[in-house]
Amino acid sequence: MMEEKMIYDIPKEKFQFVQREKRIHDERLQTKAVGYLGDAWNRFRTNKSAVVAFVLILVLLLFALVVPPISHYTINFRDGYYKTSLPKCSLFSGLDFWDGASRQQQNTAGYRYLQSIGLENNKPAIKKVYGSFEDSTGETFYQLRVDSYRSVGYVYVNLSDAEYKALMDYQDQTGIQVIFPLSGTQNKHFVRGNDGANFWYKLQDESQGSSGAPVLDENGNFINNYLTSSDPQKAGYTSLRIAGDGENGVWYTYAQKNQTGYRARVEYDEYFNYKNGFHASFLFGSNQYGQDIFTCLAVGARFSLLLAICVASINFFLGVLYGSTEGYYGGAVDMIMERISDILASVPFVVVATLFQLHLAGKVGPVVSLLFAFIMTGWVGTAARVRTQFYRFKGQEYVLAARTLGAKDRRIIFKHIFPNSLGTIVTGAVMTIPGVIFSESMLSYLHIINLDTSSTVTSIGTMLSNGQGYLSTYPHIIMFPAIFIAILEISFNLFGNGLRDALNPSLRGAEN
């Protein structure tokens, strides 16, 4: 009664007619319609881990595409003097990190040799001396931080007459010393004489020394000058330079003339710069062949990713056709096709790859043979997933309705059933990419396939296989390819999970 009284007590003027003279109808939606792909993108970008993984995959792809054209080095570049050089980045040159140097223990002879390298060219190979100690035999050992690039020091090269003259002209023009006096036994003391018609030179004595040691003058000082093209030719030694004035003196051999040209002692860092136009520096270090790992990794990643994407695309196409056919029609068709796929799936992939490499690689090459091996049985897994999804969705009401309305089989398969199973199928196809890369790595490690390292083709698996023997001594050779493939695997896993959720029609309109 109280509630009724309260309603009756509301004044009449509080009420008014709404839309009294208007027709009431549904209002038009003001928002823009979102399609299937648009809705999938909206749900995918809310998955932060999938977005980060997608960005990482793009970065790895850009690395593989951009680095080879802009790098100073190529896959064919090799340098025996800079093999197993450590990673070096100019940003860390002042730190004991990523500077191309490592901590070493050297005996007295090794310490003196490394110390002598920088005395002639002011480029010390020893960056830091941590200390020294004596062992039980009384021999002294030094704890050093040694630059793996400068420790190359001086090397002997054979130059033709034209090459020798060009190098001399380069020294004159730039003022950079490349040729240094021959060391040790090549320092000869000569006495100058005159028989009335010609000058003659007599070997007075010969100082002893080891190859690579610096050259001293008669006062025990290091020689820091170098031969120029303006020096006169004397007694057949076109590269002798006299120290001191007077008839007698010490002549230092900068290069020995031979039948084909000259044998010269050069400071290799500057000689490398003279030959290539830049100083040697490997961001990821160099491998046992003297190749730049940074460039090789980019070329290998490009090959591995291209191979994996081709295999995944072909297997996806074949698997969808095969699996949708047997899953949609079922019955005897499914029975026969499933037995065929069971037979192919029971054949070990390693056996297929080995047989193809033995009997097909010689005709079409190892790469094409490997591609055939991946395609021969690789589509079976995709076909099985597609078949399962078709059995799941082909009995749904919307499929029965489409069939009742006269839709053809092709339309029902690709318009009604396939989109609903796309999430699971695409996820499996995406995960095929890292699977192919790992399989190729395994085959390379077992030497079932052999991509010739002297050619323009390499792969991540080949790099991992070649670096296996240097894991304890030079871990950087295998570390960077291992990091690359680990990031690739994690990224594709997260990206595949994000695609699966985004492409699932049952989640359309749902907020994650």
C-alpha cells in the first residue's frame, strides 16, 4: 500500500509523452564494420609477446637481407692471418669487452715477442699486463690481455716488381709505413770499397735474430724509417738503406730481390688496409677459415630462412589439398589416402635425406636435393592437421545449411570449413620454419649434407657444424649462430601462438 501511495503521489506534470509523433525504429550503426582479417589483427596486436616476437622475426629478416650487400666482406673472403680473430666493436675499444682482445698466459719468450711487435709501429699487441709469476722450474709467466688483431704483427709477402713499386708509391703518398726491415739474419753489415772503376760491398758480419723480431741499429735503437721509391739502387739490393754517414755503415734489407720480384716484411694491419681499403675488424669475430662470422651468419640466415619458407609454403599447399580432400569426403577416399600418408610418414626423414644426397645431389645439387627431401614427407603432418579440423567442422549446422542451399563442395571446403580451421593450420605451418632450420642443422652436423664452405652458399647448420670443434677454444665461432637460431625458435613459437589465437573465428569479437 505504501508503494502504491508513493506512485499515486507523483504529480501529473512529471510525466510526458516520448516520441509521440515519431515512428520508432532501430538506429543505424555508426561504427565501421570490422572484417575477419581486421578483427584478427586487433586481437593479434593485443598479444604483446606475439608482437615482440613478430618484431624480432622482422629484425632477423632485415639482418639477413641488408648485411650482405653493405658488408665489407663477402662469403668468399678468407684471410689466414686473421683466422679465429675475436669479436671487435669500435664502440668498446676503450673497455675490456668486445674489443678483439682476450686474456692469455705467456712465457718470457712469448711476452717479449708480443711486446716487440708494437715497438716498430707504435701499435702494441699487449693491451694490459695483469701480473707475472714463476712456476716450480723458475720460468716466468705473464698474465696479459692480447689484441688478436695486432698480435699478427709482421709477415713476409712475395711481391712482383709492379706490386712492389705500387706499394712504394703508396708509402710515399700517404706517409704510412707498410714495409719494415727484414728481421734478424737479414740485417747485414757491409763495408764499402772502390776498385777504381766500381763500388763494391763486402759482407762484414751478420747479426742473428728470429723471424718477426724488430730491427735494431748499431746503437741498439729500433729503426722507425722506411724505404721510399727515391732511394738509389745499390749493388742489386734495390731496397737497402744505409744507416749513418761515411763509407762504412749498416745496411738494412727491406726486401730481397728474387727471380719473380721481391720478398718483403710488412706490418700486416697496414698491408691489409692497403690491399682492401679498410682495417680488419670483425664484429662477430672470424672463424677457422678467416671468414667474417657477421657476414657469413647473414648469408647463412638468408639461405636457411629462404629454404624454410619455401618448404613451409609448398608443404602447406600440398597438405591443405590432400588433408581437405580426405577429411571432407571421408569413407573409402579417406581410407585409401590415409594409408598412403601412413606409408610416407613411416619412412624416416634421415633415410630420405641420405638417399637423396647420395643419388640425386650429384645431378641437381645438394640444395635442390635437400628441398626434395623436405617436401617428400613434410606435407604429411599438415595434411593430418587439416583432416582432423575438417572432421571437426564438416558436421556443423552452417555447413549443413550451405549444402542444403546448393553450395558446391569447393565452396563449402574453402569458404565455410577451411577458414574455421585456419588458425591451427597456420600455426603448424609457421612452426615448420624453425623445424626445417633445425633439421638442416642436424643433417649438416652429421655431414649427411655438405654445403661447400668455399662456395657462395652456407647455412646456420653448416656454421654450427664447423664451429663444433672450437667450442672450448674459440666459443664465439659457434656462439653467434647458436644465439641466432635460439632467438628464431622462441620468436616463431610465440608468433605462432599469437596467430593461432588471432585467426580463430570462435574468438571473434572477444577481448583478450
